[in-house]
Amino acid sequence: MKFKLILSFLLLAPCFVAFSQENQSVKSEKQGIAVADKGLIKISVMYPFAEGKTFNMEYYETKHMPMVAGYLGANLVKYTIEKGLSSGIPNQPLPFLAIGTFYVKSLSEYQAAVAPNRDAIRADFANYTNVVPVILVSEVVK
Amino acid sequence: MKFKLILSFLLLAPCFVAFSQENQSVKSEKQGIAVADKGLIKISVMYPFAEGKTFNMEYYETKHMPMVAGYLGANLVKYTIEKGLSSGIPNQPLPFLAIGTFYVKSLSEYQAAVAPNRDAIRADFANYTNVVPVILVSEVVK
């Protein structure tokens, strides 16, 4: 009788652990916390708006970004794309048409992956934009 | 005997569910997929670098951003902070000292939340920077 009780408890113990772990994951997802981002290196490719400048978001999203992401391998944690809508300051022009970012674990690995492909990447710009981008390397604080 | 078997199975069934749910959450977190971001509105407050410009990241992270986040309520999905390290283009100056972003569900709700607090937000700038920020409103594509 006592043995069966202990056995049942041992069988159920991992389940309690699973429940508590699941709740933590669900909770952090619901809070929108990307717990893996802090400390990562982020490369932001930012396309400034100006009169006469164009940007093909469909090509950028379906062709260009996946191509560059493919060069980066496992060092790439994720990439993001945003489409500029307006300035947040009244009467100011749109600052950027679009921004694409890469979150990587190692900056030197990123640079090593990009270097042999730099010409291909630059040549592909003409397929979606006539803007010369600004590129920011930053560290994710939060 | 059969009853005890069925009872044990019923007790363990939720545990299998918990295990499978936990794996899915852990998997999507490990993939770094922020499944909730696409379609959100993003407000990026970007502090350009220039000679003589300063930025106090500790105050920004511990005081200013939480203060503004507090004004935004449930409309705010998450906020992020990054610290500028360098340009990604050789021999180009650092584009931005720092960028703080807010991911919200509704732009109009964001604007309505900020409007009565605009003076307080602007007054707080002096506590961490002498840079006038650029503000971008964008839509998250990916």
C-alpha cells in the first residue's frame, strides 16, 4: 500500500515539473518577452525616405531578406522587417521607408558570413530599392 | 484492478498534455519567433549620434522607458532598448546612440495615451540625453 503510494508520487512528480515549466513559457510568451534577445547583437539596415526614393517590400520580404538570412546560418537568431508609415512627430517627414534587422549571437561571425557575399547582396539592392541604407550595429539591452 | 488502471491513466493524461504544450512553447522560444509581432504598430524613438551628444543608458532603462510604458497600458505589447555600438559600414560614424521602441496594438490608443503626458515625457529627456530624437511609426511586416 505504502509502496504503491510512493510509486504514484514518483510517477506524478515530473508532471508537476512539466506544468510549472509550461506555465512559465506560456507566461513569458503572453508578456511578449523575447527572453533570448538581451545581449544579442542587432544589425539594422535602415532605408531613409527622400523624394523620388522607392522600396519594393514584396521583393524585400520574399527574396532579399531570406537570401541574406541564408548566408548567416545558425548565428542568426531571427530577422525582422518593418514598413515605415510616418514620423511620430507632427509635420516631420517619414524618416525611413523600411528597416530590416538581423539578431545574431556573434558580430564577428556575422561579418565573416557577409564578407564573401557582399557583392551579391549589394547587387540585389537594385531589385527592390534606389535608397542607400544606413546600417546600425547595436547591442540589445532589453 | 481495471479500475485502478483507468484511474492511473486519467491522472497521467493531463501530464502528457502539459509535456507536449511545454515542448511547443520552448520550441517557439528557441526559434526566437515572436509570433505576436506581425501586424503590430511599432514606434521607434531613435537618438542620433553627433559630437558632444550624450546618453545615459542606465536612467533610460531604469526610469524613462518604464515611465512611458506605464502610460501606455494594455495597448503596449512590449518595449525594447538597444545601445548603438557602431555603423555597419566601414569608416561611417555611429548612426544612433540608442533606440527605444514600443510595440502597440493600436496607434490611435498610443497617441491618446501619450498626449496628456507629453510634457512630462519631454521634461524627462533632460535627465538622460541632450539629443533630439527621430521618431518612426512603422508596421511590423515580419
